[in-house]
Amino acid sequence: MKQLLVIPALLLLSFQYSAEPPVQVTGKKPKNIILLIGDGTGLTQISAGMYAHGKQLELEQCTVTGLILTHSAKHLITDSGAGATAFACGCKTYNGAIGVDKHKKPCLSILEQAEQQGLATGLVATSSITHATPASFIAHVPDRADAQAIAADFLKTDIDLFIGGGMKYFNARSIDQRDLVQELKDKGYAVYDYNQSPLKALTPDADKPFAWFSAEEEPGQIDEGRDYLPLAARLATGFLKKRSEKGFFLMIEGSQVDWACHANDVPRAVKEVLDFDAAIGEAIRFAEADGETLVIITADHETGGMALEQSRSPDSLD
């Protein structure tokens, strides 16, 4: 099992389990890839989470560290659309783009490539599932604000699992009369939402693709009781492993570190980092047990220019 942490321009961490010591590279390719993205999570956000949690984080288990460049093709400061498209598709683009290059031409994503090769695929987020980061792996639209067009692109794929908010973009659409939730069911998906059942009450049947909507629009803040990310990570890895003998690709995003930092809310940002770190722990434990999984941890960008003051104590992060 390999783990890799990447922080934009940034650091890349990975963890891969192997019976060999970490310094010995066997060259064996992993069967499964779990990509964890902490939106807006730079080194300072990680440090804040570490100090607030007894100087220990799950991501410290990573054995490899590197850098990733997620800069925009046309803007000095990148955004989640350009940043996520950079590592989802391997091309630089303009801010606000979703799965298209700087000329607005669609670019094939790693999720789509995995699907073409017969791997199972999944997306998990604590934002709307149509938000910029998850969208960049599955959709191709010129403007990240076009959530209804992004939702429609889900029906153009055979994604095996997705978990996140944004149900209204599927079944309460203003641009057309389509009910994408019903269309998903017609394609064979088992579709649930937060009104029907909490995620913890569900045991998905691996014979059917699975979707769970956590909110009509954006899921609530962690202070408001949102707690599904670690569970979703555990559920998704086990589910996807059963979906294809060839392996799987899974993207898991801790979406709301970014939002907390936009709001200059340090205590909330720390809680979001720890929630994301708990999902990292689930991924690493799966990889340790599985033995054929690469875990990559990164961010699309840092948010807010966050800094820890020398005179402050760890207690000030609570």
C-alpha cells in the first residue's frame, strides 16, 4: 500500500502497503487508487489540525512526499475548477473550467480512463457532488456555476458510486424537465437521500451502482452535525472493491476546509481538517488490509493565506 501526500505547488503524499520496507520499491502497480483531496488545505491548515489533535494526524503515516502544480492557465491564483481539472485531466485551464482545457475543449479525466479500462469508479464529497472538485472528474462544462449541466453529465458515465449533496440539480431542474434521479434509477442505480435514510443505515448491494444525496444543495457544516465523510470513505472502498475484479478509482474530497478558510473561521477549519483526516485513516486502513491500493492525499489549492502566530498556543485553535 502506498500513501502520497500532495499539497499544491503543493505537497503530495502517498501510502502504499507492501510486505517490503517502504524504502524498497518493487515496481508492482497498484490495483486500486484512492485520491483524497482536502479543498483549500495547505501546510498551515494541516499544522493547525495536527496541533489541535495532540500533534498526530492519520496522514503522517504517508511514506512518500512530493509536489503538484495546480496553477491556472490564465489566472495568478487558481480556483477549484482549474485546480481539480489539472490533476483530474492533466491539463492546465482557466478558472471556473470543469473538465475542459483553456480552449473549452473536453479533456478525458482519470475517472473516465479508469472506467474505459473496466475499473469501478466513485466520487465522495462534503459539498454538492456537482461542485467544482468532484465535477472535474466526471463533467465537461465551460462554467463551474452550471450545476445542472454538470449533473446531466453524470448520466453520460457508468460511475459506480457517488455520495454528496446537490440533489436539486438532479430532480428540481429549471433548464429542462428531466428528472435525473429517476433516470439514474432507470439505469439500475440504487438511489437514496438524507430524507429517506442516513448513510449509516444503508448497506449497498454491490450488484447495483449506488448514489446517496446528503443534501438538497450544499451539506451542512461539521458544527451542524455533518459527519458522513469517514463512513462514506469506508463504505465506498468496500463497495467498489466488490464492483470490479480489475480494481477501482475513488476520489474523496473534504470540501469544506476551503469554505471555513474563506470565512476566516479557524476553529471550523480545524474541525474540517480532522474530519478529512478521519477519512484518510479509513483509506489507509483499507489499503493496509487490501495490499494492492495506492492512497494519494493532496489539495487543489490553499485558501486564505492562513498562518499560525508564534505567540499563540494550540488551545487557541479550538
